[in-house]
Amino acid sequence: MAISIQRALTHATSLLIKAGVNEGNSAKTARAIVTSDVWGNPSHGLMRLPFYLQRLTSGGVNPKAELKVISEYGATISLDGQDGLGHWQLLDGAGIGVRKARQSGISLVSIANSSHCGALGVYLYAALDAKMISMIFTNGPAVMPAIGGSSPILSTSPIASGIPSNPPMIIDLSTSAVARGKIASAAKAGGLIPEGWAVNERGESITDAKQALLGMLAPLGGAKGFALGLMVESLSAGLSGGSLSRVVPDMFNQDDDKKPQSISHTVITIDPESIGQESKDGFNELAKSIVDSGGRIPGSRRVSPDDLGSGEITLTDAVVSDLNSWSQRLGLENIS
């Protein structure tokens, strides 16, 4: 079913407000969520909103949370998310990172005790709009085993980085073989997934999406993917002192709805002008070389979350049904 982007933003914002989140943070969160649908990444879009609403109304997410400064030292700042929604907290953290990088050339923002934040690439644009480099790391519930291991140790351990070339080069990927949201989408549709995406405790491939959602995800590229995931875990939960992935509650497990996730995010922002004037030319030359070779610049088809346009997005019947159920529960008209 097709609905307008503006309708999606307005309705998602209204649902979050009804769940107790203030208007400003609801609007930021809704924009982050809908951006994924606009990008053609529905596994991190409105499909996830019912899970956030369930956790908000069950106590697993604090709708009244604020970002509290734990410590601040020069170019670094440590924040406590008070178990709030990860979307608006990471958006605010990225903005803080840009302001600090303007002063110091580089900055690091650490956010502990937060929640799932959706697609990491959404949060690169504060830096990109300021012509800065951004690197973002986050953790989540453990789904990825160590090589040779039989139990999950790491989350999907996503990495995102934005390079301010023209157009920007955007890296946004999980270090598991596939993002878990893709499996969640397949599970909602009752479908199958390709072999190699997920495994059971014996290391055997799982192709049933619903079973895979409760199983383990294979690391991207084997040992290399696990090593990258280990770096992400260290630079997010390890650095902040937040919960390691193996004890983070799972948003797809109803038994965990009342439990705060205590997820950690880290944003590193670099102002290239603090290094040298040649950086801008170098970024543009690198991007041009990709195009000249016949290749496609990663992320070049994405639009900024602040410029989603006036088009439409397509939602599956299952997602529309879930959203309408929450609309009725919270006293709003259906989304469609």
C-alpha cells in the first residue's frame, strides 16, 4: 500500500506522542524511521515502529528520557541516554559531535543506556552537511557467534561512515552476513532466507526466517566479519561501560519488552579543514574515480533525512495492519 511520506511522518510522530514521548523527540524519531522506508530499506523503517511502541508502553523504553552528561573532557563527551529511544538520542549526539569538532578538529560522543536506533546511515548527515567526516558504531542484542563458537557474543555490529565528497560517499553496513532487520521482514511475511545468513547452535544453516530470527547470524566474511564486529563492540559498549551485547534484551522477544536494552552508541566526527585544504579535493577525486571506472558511489542514491521530498512509500499489508492496531489502541485514526 502506498502512502505519502508526509502522512507517514505525521502519523508516526502522533503515535510516539501518544506513547508518551515529547513532540520534538517524536518528530526526530519518526523522521529517522521513515527515512529508511524512503531509502528502500523497509526492514529498519515503519515495520519497526510497533516494536518501539510496545517497548515504550511496557517500560522497556523510557518515554521521558533526556540526555544527561556523565563527563566531558575537551573533545570528548559521555552521555547517559536514560533508556530513551535511540533515534533522537543519536541524532542529538551527532549534532554535539559536529559542534565539538568545529572547536577541536575531532570529537567523540559516547552514549550509554540508550535503545535501538534503526539504520545508522541516517545519523551521518549532521556531519556531512557540515562538510565533516563521521564514523558511527552501535551494539545490540547478541546474535553473532565467534568463529568456532556455539553461542552468540556480538550483535550485528553495524558500522556507518560518511565522507563529504560530492556526492557524499556513505558506508552503512552490518558486520554480520546480513542485517537482522532483513530476516525480521522475511519472518513477518512467513518466508525463507538464503542459506548462509543464519545458523543454529551446531553451526547448521537455517532457512526458515522465523526460526532464524531466534537463531544466530553468520559473520560477514567469516573471521574478518567477527573481528570487525569485535571492534564495533569495543568502541560502543566497551568504551561507554554500557551493557555488552550478550546481555542486551531483544526487541523481537516479547518477554524482553519490559527490560531496558542499555545499548551504546559512539560517534566520531572529524573536520577535514583541521588537517589540510587538500582533503576536499582528495575526497572529490576519489568519488570521481569510482564513477569514471563505471562504478557506483556507495550511498549516492540516498537523500538527506531533512529532504525526504513529497513522494510516497510502499508498506506491506502486514505493516499497515500492525500500525492500524496501534492507532486504534492509542486513540488515533488509521494510517490508511
